[in-house]
Amino acid sequence: MEETQDPQEAQEATEEIVEETPEISPGERLEEIFNAFERKGPTGTDSPVVYRFELDGDGGGNYAVRVDNDGVTRETSDSAEANVTVKLTVEDFLKIADGSFDGELAVRSERIEFEGDMDLVAKCVELINYEDVLA
């Protein structure tokens, strides 16, 4: 016969596991995501494209990534002339990257803004595919 655990003991055990899981900051999670962009590899683009992400909120700032046939690399946002600028909150960016918020819904609800070459916006969405950025 299997021994059952007291619900209170089960709750306490779960709380201990949660407490042991280290919480990472939004800035650290952004670093993980941008590192994942770089690991993604060549994207098959015809010409180099620079995307600037202007992220507001905790851990935010300006991030620029260059996408070309050699892959994805980060650039300093000050030196990079962007083909597309993406503006949104850190919170929404993390949710989109982690797959808990649909990027198309973010656009329709005006929680994300794009400036620049609109033909390149769809390629930007491919870059932030959450399956590729889970660390």
C-alpha cells in the first residue's frame, strides 16, 4: 500500500523547491535572449539588416543586432544605423520571446511599435521565435 503525503507537507516541500530556484533579473534574461540570437546562426538574408530594440522598463535599454548570411551579431546601439527600430517594454519583449504573449497580438494592441523598413518587420518576428531563444 502506498503512503500518502500530508497536503501541508506537500505544500511546504513545493515552497522549498521554489525558494531554491534562483530568480534571474530581466536584464539577465535579456542577455540570455540576445546570446540565443547570436547562437541561432546564419539566417539566409540577402543583405545585412540591423534591428534596434528600444526596451523600456527594468533591465531595458537599446540593443542592436545585425542579421546577415554569417549569422546574428550584436552591435552597440549607438554605432548601428538600424533598418528597423522595435519599441516595446522589457516585460512584453520577454513574454514574446518566452512564448507567453503573441507578437502579432502585441502589434494589434499597439504594445509594440516598428519604425523603418516594414518589409523587414516579418523577418524580425522570425528572429524572436521563442523556440529558438529558450535558454
